[in-house]
Amino acid sequence: MLSAKSLFQEIIDNDESFRLFCSIAASGETQGGWENARIAALVPEAERALAPKITRHGADEDKHGRIFNALMKKRGLTPVEIPPETDYTMLLEKNGIGLTHDKLKRDEPLTVQDIVTYLSHSRVTEQRAADQMVMLRKDFGDHPEIGKAVRMISDDEDNHLAYCHEELLRFARAGHGRTIQRTLRECALAEARVYRDVSLAVMARMGRILGWSRPKAALLTTGIRAMYAYERAAGWRRMVSLTMPERRDALGGPATAASGYA
């Protein structure tokens, strides 16, 4: 039976597909770590209290990158170059989501509007990440090779999502509500397109590595496109809602260590 669990099992059982998966994941997490570090350094004076939390967010992302690299190293594998069509982070930027690298490379303070944009972008992308980790935790949380990493990253993603909700609600109370809702909707719709395109590109690569039949590849492609159609029609609304999280001040302390990985 074709399922998300069976597909991922195929990917982790094969060294080359596992190498590609971990390389893509490590690259995206490391890039996220750099972006958050730059944002923390450029936070406007009025929002300096946010800087430690943004720094913690970036440190978590860096840690995740090290974890994926460590998983490869344990198998004697080295990272592979990321195909451009699978680079989720860079494709998000090209589609106007978040703060541009050009802006982050300058030594100019960001504006409050920039911080609202950053948090709105993060709320959408962290929802995607948290949902993916919930799925992996359910099916592979006890896996002898990747289970510990899955649980650790899943906990962090839940914290990141809680932080985004809490901070965006604070900004909404300060009068940025309409801007936040508009930005969230734009981000959610653009992210859904990017996620569809990246998913199709990754599955095509995995199919070639694992020798999937044409009917199997076609079924997966249909599934990805159907999911995008749902997200475009209604699913995006889940990515833009804001509720006060049970985890308050989720990024208020130092990043946890990646014990046994890095």
C-alpha cells in the first residue's frame, strides 16, 4: 500500500535517497540559521527584546542542520549538492516571501514592518515544518536510527510555531492586525506554490534514485497536485489563523543541545 510512511521508509533505507533527503534538509536549516542570526543582529531598537528569541530560533535551525549532517556521517555519507529546484528556502525568497538576503547582508537596522514580515513568513513556514515533523514523529519517532533526531526537531518546531503565534498576536494588539493578516495570506498562498513545486522536484529525484515505476510516480504527482489544489482553495486558512499557544515564551531560554549529534 502506498502511504507516506512506506515512501519515507524507502527513502531512509537507500543510502543515495537518504543522502539527498538529509542534504536538502540540512541546507534549508542552515540557511534558516543564518537568516535568523542576521535578523537578530538588525532588530530595530524598539524591538530589541525580541533579539534573544530570534537568536535562539537561529541557533535551533543551525542545530537541525548539524543533526542532518550527523545522520549522514553515521552512514559514512557526505552531503550532495542541492538541485536548485529543490531549494525551498531560496525559492521562497524568489517568490517574495520573507526578507531578502540583500537586505539582511546590509548593516542597516530593520524596521518594525520588517519584523512583522519576518514573523508572518515564519508563522507559515514553521506550520509546514511542524506538520511534517508531527507526521514523521508518529511513524518514525521510535526508529532506531532517526527517531531521536525526529523527536528533538519536532519539539523545536513546535516551540518555533508557538513563538510566532505569540509575537504576532502582540503586534496585532499594537495595531498591526490588518497588515499581519494580509501578509500571512500572501505568504500562505505563495508558500503553497513553492511547496508543491519543491515536492514535485524532490519526488522526481527520489523516483529516479529508487527506480519507481511510471504508475507509482504518476500517482505521487497526482497526490501532490491534489494537495496543492486543496491548500489553494481552503487549506491556506489554517496557515494564517492566530491563537495564543499553550507554550508561552517558548523561545525565552537558550537553545537545547543536540546531544549525541553535534
